[in-house]
Amino acid sequence: MNRHLFIHLFLLVALFVTNAVNAAVPKKRPIPTIFDGRCRVNETDVEQIRANVNPDPVVAGKNVTFSVSGLLSQDIGDNGTVLVGFKDDLGFTIGNVASAPVPPTKAGNEFSVDVTVEAPTVLTDSYLMQVLVVNPSNPPDPQKDIVGCTVAVVGTDDGPDSGLNGSPNKIVVSDIESFLIL
Ligand SMILES: *[C@@H]1O[C@H](CO)[C@@H](O)[C@H](O)[C@H]1NC(C)=O
Ligand SMILES: *[C@@H]1O[C@H](CO)[C@@H](O)[C@H](O)[C@H]1NC(C)=O
Ligand SMILES: *[C@@H]1O[C@H](CO)[C@@H](O)[C@H](O)[C@H]1NC(C)=O
């Protein structure tokens, strides 16, 4: 599976504009970083997985290891792959996207995998980290291929009632028109 296809998939899962992301005033980054964002592809929810980062907080330009795990209702196949990367608060990918194989895992069983990526050399006050589990197919079919996802939003907090830590559904990552254009 070539790298470009993966990055292509990664780009497809773009930011759904929510008040939490765009209207929030950047504040200090919550530690530990919490992956509580959900993803949608073509209006369809993607199952949520777990992740954490080390070091936490991420240091610009340094390697960061994502420990990714979860339990999906679909099999992770022979070519199952985890993708990790960064996006700015407009949803554009920044820096590198890294991938690692996920051991084939039957539906209903835990998987766990670590993947390391060099963080972007410049990290703005607010950004996102996104993790995808993909069963790649050729040609890519994002709605079918992306079987797990989670997102952490760093550096934004829109208040105690709707804080990023408190309401997992507040931050949603979704497809946008570019899905159809691509
Ligand atoms: C998006 O979802 C609609 C409705 O379920 C479906 O008809 C369409 O084929 C999907 N598009 C893609 C690209 O998967
Ligand atoms: C990140 O890890 C890779 C692979 O181990 C290494 O080649 C690279 O130099 C590291 N980058 C930094 C900034 O430590
Ligand atoms: C895994 O990748 C290989 C080589 O690209 C391909 O032949 C095979 O069909 C893929 N397996 C699955 C389950 O997609």
C-alpha cells in the first residue's frame, strides 16, 4: 500500500467546524492530552478508539509516540494500518503523517499498537492530533476503509460547561466537500 494513498485517506477526514474549535480562545494545553474527539466520514460515525502520547505534551520537532488501542466491531485485516498525524485548527494536515501495521484483529478483540512520528517543527497554540485505523483497499474507499478513529484537540477550551475533557461529542471530525472533489 503506498504512502500516498494513506496520506490521501488522512486528508479526507477533515475538520467539521464546531464552535468549540473555531470560536474558542486558545488557553493552556490540558495535560494529559485527552483523545476524546470523534470522527465522521461521509456523514457516518467512525468507531472511537483510544490513544495517548508520550511525551505529553508533544514537543515541536521531537519524536512523539502514540499508543493506540481499542476494540472494534469490525475485523482489522491483514493490511490493517494505524495512521497518526497533526492538523491545524482549520483541519489542514501539518507535518508528517506516520503509519504502522496493526496486527490482524478479529471484531470484538482488543488491539494495541505504538507508532512514532516526528512532531511538526512549529506547533501553533491550538492544533489537533488524529489517529485512524484503516483497512486499506485499492482504490481507497474511506467510508469502508476507515474503521477506527480518535482525535485530541490541544490548546482550546471553551469553558467549564463544554470543556474538551467533559463532553466527548463536542469535537467532531468530519468529512467536508473536499471528499467529493478528491
Ligand atoms: C456516502 O453515503 C451515501 C449515503 O449513505 C452513499 O450513497 C454514498 O455512496 C457514500 N459516498 C461515498 C463516497 O462513500
Ligand atoms: C525520530 O525517530 C527517527 C527513527 O528512530 C529518527 O531517525 C529521527 O532522527 C528521530 N527524530 C528526532 C527529532 O529525534
Ligand atoms: C494486503 O495487501 C496485499 C498487497 O498489496 C494484497 O495483495 C492483499 O489483497 C491485501 N489484503 C487485504 C486483506 O486487503
